[in-house]
Amino acid sequence: MILPIDLDIYFNNLRNAIEELIMAVKHTPTGEVHRGTKGGRTGCGFNTKEHPSHWVNTSERITCAKNGCKN
Ligand SMILES: [Zn+2]
């Protein structure tokens, strides 16, 4: 038997995993959109904590062509 609480945790983990894959963060000085979220690292390795004011979460398409950001 699956308890409702287990399903909750399961779907939360699933949603987090999907968000990690599709979330994008924009570097405002260059306008480049990277894979990742504000407060973490971009797919290509930038630390968004170093200049927090330069980064915003976005739903725009990823434009960075470096490994880790592009598919
Ligand atoms: Zn990138």
C-alpha cells in the first residue's frame, strides 16, 4: 500500500528534478541565459552567488552554448 505522504514526497522530488533540468537563469550584463537557478551554479559552472545582482531566474530559452548549459 502506498501512503499519500509517500506520493507527496515522490512528486516533490520529481518536480524538483524537472525544475533543475528546465530552469534557466539570466546573466543580465550579457543577456545570456544559462541552465540553473539563482543561488546555485549554472550548467557551465558560473557561481550565481558571486554577483547576485547580475542574475535573475527566467523562463527564457537557454542561449549559453557552453557544455553543461546547452543540451
Ligand atoms: Zn552557461
